[in-house]
Amino acid sequence: MNVSYLRDRPEFLSSLAPAIVAHYRSLVPEESMESRNAKLRSHLNKDELPIAWVAHSGDEALGMAALRVHDLEGREDLTPWLGGVFVRPEHRRRGVASQLCRVVEDKAWSLEFETLYLFTTDQQSLYSRLGWELWQKALWRGNPVDIMVKKR
Ligand SMILES: CC(C)(COP(=O)(O)OP(=O)(O)OC[C@H]1O[C@@H](n2cnc3c(N)ncnc32)[C@H](O)[C@@H]1OP(=O)(O)O)[C@@H](O)C(=O)NCCC(=O)NCCS
């Protein structure tokens, strides 16, 4: 498996975006392929946020993750965020997300950020295993989420 900047492999958008839209359909029903593609296209950066990475095996996209200025509406006081962590269902539980998270963290530290945030509805155990700590409760679209934090 390799992890590349999405900017270097934008062709993977065509397989990742539909899977992401399908996964979040019940939570984000207003999202279209066009809006998701536009959002991901805004992440085609390497040294300024937002930045996205794609995990791939040869020419097959496995998953992606991003480093964003903001991710949770209402918590614009916190920055930056690990967000957009998504692995295609057939490639899960093989460490793909774990590797993506490490790449995002390393980039945040190399950009001299001292603290990184994320929010999750149900993946607390994954992130705890990766060294993240529970920090605060919040709401995302009416759903309870945990904000987690990682220090440099
Ligand atoms: C959550 C998600 C990103 C995890 O992706 P993943 O690639 O399966 O994650 P990993 O393989 O790194 O870790 C997942 C679990 O598999 C386990 N695992 C990792 N490698 C493994 C291996 N080789 N064999 C068996 N289990 C393994 C990990 O220990 C982890 O278990 P834990 O959650 O109990 O700690 C993926 O399920 C997903 O895309 N879900 C939908 C979107 C989503 O919820 N995103 C997160 C938003 S916060």
C-alpha cells in the first residue's frame, strides 16, 4: 500500500467520491456527487490546508483522509482537524485508516501545529489506539460526537 497526496493522484476521486456519498447518504442526505467532488477538489493541495491523501494499492484506491482548517460546524475556534477518514468497505480492518491517520498527523507536526483535533460518532477505539484522547462532547447534525485531541 502507498499513500499519496490526492493532488498527485486525482484520478482516484472517481472511485472514492461515490463510496463516500453512499456511506453518508442517511446522515448528509443533501450531499450530491457534485458537491462531494467539489469539496474534495478543494483538497488538491500539498502545503496549505485543506490537504487530502489517498491510500492505494497500485491503481486501486483504498481510502482517504484529510487535514483541514475546520471540520465541525460551530467549533471554528479549534484548528486544524483530521477529517474525511474513509476506507472502502472491502479494504477495511487491514490498517489502511491507521496508516492514513499517521500521515496526516506527521504533516500537521511538520507544519508546526501543536494540537490536532477530530470528531467521531463511533470510532473512538480506533483513534484511542492511535494515541488520541477524548476531549469534549459535541453535536454534529443532531448526533452526539466526541471531539478527540492529539498533541505533538
Ligand atoms: C472507520 C474506518 C475509517 C476504519 O478504517 P480501517 O482501514 O478499517 O481502519 P484500520 O484497519 O486501521 O483499523 C480498524 C480496526 O481494524 C483493526 N485492524 C487493523 N489491522 C488489522 C489486521 N491486519 N487484522 C485485523 N484487524 C486489524 C484495528 O485494530 C482496528 O480495530 P479497533 O477499531 O478496534 O481499534 C472505516 O471503517 C470507514 O471508512 N468507515 C466509514 C467512515 C467512517 O466512519 N470514518 C471515520 C469517521 S471519524
